[in-house]
Amino acid sequence: MLFFALCVPTEAQQAGKMFRVGILGTEAKERKDRITQYLRELGYIEGTTVTYEVRARGREPEPYADFAAELVRLKVNVIVAGGAGAVRAAKNASAIIPIVMGAVNDPIALGFVESLAHPGGNITGISNLSPELSGKRLELVKEVIPKATRVAVLAYKADSMRTSIKETEDAARSLHIQPQLLEITAADQLESAFDAAKKQHADALMQIQAAFLAPYQQRIIDLAVNTRLPAMFNNQVQVEVGGLMSYGPDRVDMSRQIAAIIDKILKGRKPVDIPVEQPKKFEFAINLKAAKQIGLTIPPNVLARADKVIK
């Protein structure tokens, strides 16, 4: 008994207390599996000290309002929201229940937090807003396609995306790349956006991640292949389903960060007192099948630096 007590963090063991963690948004099941693992390491045992309520995305772009309301009715102790759409739905559903956001581009512009250091409400979590990320993605594009001078930038047209778009355009110009902005507000504009990219002789495409675009990722990947346009994405998931390459936060390590924030909240800390964090690790993924489809050869030195290569 003494050995068991030493092995399990005492903070996580509140006699008779069962915590409920709600998980909302894209990749909800996968996120739940990763978070469960790291919360277990912190002493939270599923079915004994913690239960999970998972509500994933449906077919529509943002079907989260009903899911968020359901989590509130279930009186969860915290909601983990993946993506801006899920965070907004959770925010609209409750101003009291703590919300932990996962890698939202610009939570300040979106009105989720007052600042990264002082969130100011019931939301905290992780933000991947960083000029360095845009620059790194474009550097990798340039290394894969050394002669690239024009890169199409696919983005959702919204005020909340202005900071991310400006960062990308500034990073492109610093690398002597001409950015070609392709802003869309509806899915039926995707084909015309890719047509415009080809007509203006774009050498590659970079997508700025937005919740709006998430349901259409496979369509975007297929259009990139059909137009033989090398594409850079934000997330390894997109490479796993046929995208050419991605550079973004390491999902496993980010889940560890999220679990640590959840732990702080379950121990009594308020989101207002927990600064928004930045991802600590990043991953570069390449899909060689996708490269072959568009007739692109990945330089060996670039391939050697990839964290994941799909053959």
C-alpha cells in the first residue's frame, strides 16, 4: 500500500472525486487517447478518477453548438476544444466551465483571450501563432523547390485570419518569394482558387489552417494533386491522407502540454491564471507517394531531416 501511494501523485487522488473531461472538435477521439495517456501518468485513472465525454466533428463545417451545449449539461469539469470553431462553440455555451484550446492560430484576434500572458476569462491552452512557423514552412518549400519564386497562399477570408495572413506574406517576401493570396469564403470557390494559382504560375501552395477549411482537407489535397501543385500544410494528419508535406506542432507533445494544463485546472487553478502556451516541439512530414504523383523529387538532404516519411 505504501508503495502504491508513493507511485501515484496524491494531488490527483481526491477521495470519492470523479472528474469529467469533455473533448470537442476535430480528431476528438485521437486527442482523447493521447490526453488519457498523459493524464494517467499524472495519476488520473479512467473510470476511477476521471471519465471522458468525446464529441467529434460531423459533416458540416461547424456543428459544435449542440455538442458544446451537451457537454455543459453533463457538467464536465473542463472542455478541451480542438480548433477555433470548437473553442467558439464552447465559449458561447459557457462562461464558467474552464476551456482548454488546442493550437488555435490567433486566440487574441478571435476574441478568446485578452492576451497570451493574461487570458482574462475561462479560456487558456495553446496558441501556434508565430511568425517563425510561417517562415519555416516557406523555407522548406524553397528547399524542396529551389527555383520557387511564387507561392499561392490559400486562406479563409475573415478578420480573424488577418494576422496569420500578414505573417505569411511578410515571411514570403523576406525569402524573395512573391505570395499570391487566394482567399475563399465558401467551399465552392476552391476549384477557382486552384485555377487562379495555376494561371498565375504559382510554383507551390501553402495553406493557412482555419477551422472553416478543416472539412475540405481531402478536397484541397486532391486539387493540389490534380493541378500538380506542391502543397505545404500545417498538420501531419494532412500528409497521412495524401498531402505532400507539413510542418507544425508535434501532436503528441502538444497533448502532453494540454494534459498538464488540465491537471492544473482539476487541482483548482483558474484559466485566467494560466498563461496561454506555445507548442514546444514541431514535426516535419513528407509523403513520397504524393511527390511521385506530381512528378516531384524531394532532395535527399531535405528528406533526411523529415520526422516522418510516408512511402
